[in-house]
Amino acid sequence: MKINGKPYRTIWPHGETSVEVIDQTKLPHEFRTVMLRNVDDAARAIRQMIVRGAPLIGATAAYGIALAMREDASDEALDRAHDTLLETRPTAVNLRWALKRMCDALRNHPRDQRASLAWAEAAKIADEDVEVCRSIGEHGLKILQEAAAKKKPGETLNVLTHCNAGWLGCVDWGTALAPIYMAYDAGIPIHVWVDETRPRNQGASLTAFELGGHGVPHTIIADNAGGLLMTRGQVDLCIVGTDRVTANGDVANKIGTYLKALAAKDNNVPFHVALPSSTIDWQMAKGSDIPIEERSVDEVLKMTGRTPTGTVVTVDIAAPGSSAANPGFDVTPARLVTGFITERGTCEASEKGLKSLFPSE
Ligand code: MRU
């Protein structure tokens, strides 16, 4: 996708020496990139959410292994890099998926070949993510076309999304936003309700930034506004991304997703979840087993923004001494999900539905 007219991915290698990423902690106030030169840089970028979003976390971890192999391609170094990267964030399963894929690709090869193989495999993971997201977009577009066909001529299709499951959370295109970009490009009159997504504001800071960059009409709303909009008939459907889908179809996503799914169910608003197959945890039976990241309470007690003079500042928003809690994700049970949009097509949110698209898993 483009920033100021220039095409970007969220992550790109420089030869076989370093990797550059867009610093998402600075958006939308400043566009800055960060160079990752070793495995610790990659781990720090994931932990500090310089890069974030399940597919991008996976791609960064893959490049993290490549950076490690550049310095030391022994089995011990591979294990160390794997473990360092795996402990960065607990909920998005794409991290484990990418690390396993890298280790499987390298383990049985001689040490002197591992560095080159690792760079090639990481690039493959990144390139595949772009194609997978493009396919998700194409399958999701059909859902948006059908929904638009039910509207009166000239009426706008209103889609609600939560957090950022756009190109910034992936390598390109995005998961939940890919169908929206394609619908917009196809001339469907579309408007997106963007949940601000407290506490880190991925909606207000990232989703709105990227939709605006593509020209897609959108409106940022407080996280609690979606329910009212649904009761008023102002939301035609919801599409969100996910960080882990368990074998039975339960969905972990950014905190607040579950409440949107409940409101959608109560108002007969379709609630779709877009995901690459790398987000399916076939080994985990149900959503209540998913590890939920507990994040710093500072994210709840403070907010960061730009002053009229252009300085970015962080301010306290609570009375001194108040305590806070900050679970980063919640789990939406499969029964509240209308369907999944994957790179292989759409299916019902259930084990049967997932197996119909991925029979060999
Ligand atoms: O904590 P984050 O910003 O990494 O969480 C990401 C999300 O929850 C995304 O919204 C998402 O749906 C999965 S990534 C496309």
C-alpha cells in the first residue's frame, strides 16, 4: 500500500544483512522506519510493538531468525533465537507458526548454508503473506458485494472494524481491511466505522491512518459507540482480524472484540473474522486455553497525542494512585461469529467449517 504516494510494505530486507520496518509506535504523527540488525533488535521491535499485528509479528520473527543465523548458524544459536523471539508476545499464534517453519527449514541443513536459506525462507513467508492477504481480500469482497447489493441504489455500505487488521498489521493488504480496499477500488460506496481501540488506539492511530491513505471514507468512534450504531441500523456488517483461532472456531482478538460480537448478535448484524491459515491453532481445542497478554497498566492510565504545536506528549488521564488492569485480548466464542474469511475461501466458524477448507490439518 502507499504512504504519500510511495508503495511500502511494513517490512523489507536489505540484502542479507538487516531488515527495515515501519515504526508503528510513531504513527500517525510521524512516519519513521527502524533498522533491525540482529535477533535482539527483532525481539525488541515485536515486544515494544514497533511492529504488531499477528501476520507481521510472524514475518518479523522469521527475519529475526535470519538475522541470528548471520552471526551464528549453530543448533544452539537457532534454539536461542527461537526461544528469544517466542517469548516476545504470547497471544498471536503466527509467531509460533513462523518460528517453527523457520526452524524446520533450517535444522537439517549444514551450518554454512543456514544463513542464506533463512533469508530466503523469511522472504518467502513475507511474500506469501502478501498473496494470502490478497486472497482474503478477494473472498471478502464477495461478502461486501452481496451486502452492497441489498442496499438501495446510492446508499453507502457501513462496515465496522476493531483494532488494526490492515496492511500495517500484515506485510501488505491486511486481513480485515483487504476486502474493504478491494470494495472501495471496485467502486462500491463504502464507509468504515473505526473503533478507536483503547488503550493503544490502534484504530484511531493506525486503521484510520491507512484507510485515509487509500481514500476510504471512515469515521473514528469511541469503542463503546458501536452498540448504539448497530441498534440504529447504521452498521451493515462487522469485519475484524484475529490473533489466534482455536480448532473449534473461537477467536482471540484485541480487547473489546467480544463486546462488538455480542452487540452484533443482538442486532442481527453479520460479524465476520478475516484470517490467514497461519492464525489457526490446530493444537488448541478451545478459546479459553488461549494465553491472554497482560500489558502495562501505563497504557490505560496514560494517553499519547500531539499538541497544537506539533510536539508528541504522553499525559496522565487518571487520578494519582488509581490502579488499573490491562488484558490485551479477549475471546469471542465461535457461536457469535457469522463466518471466517480465509485465503482458501469462506466457511462457518466451527471445526467442521475450518476442516472443510483445510482438510489435511
Ligand atoms: O496488539 P496488536 O496490535 O498486535 O493486536 C493486533 C490485533 O488484535 C489485530 O486487530 C488483529 O486483528 C490481528 S492482526 C491482523
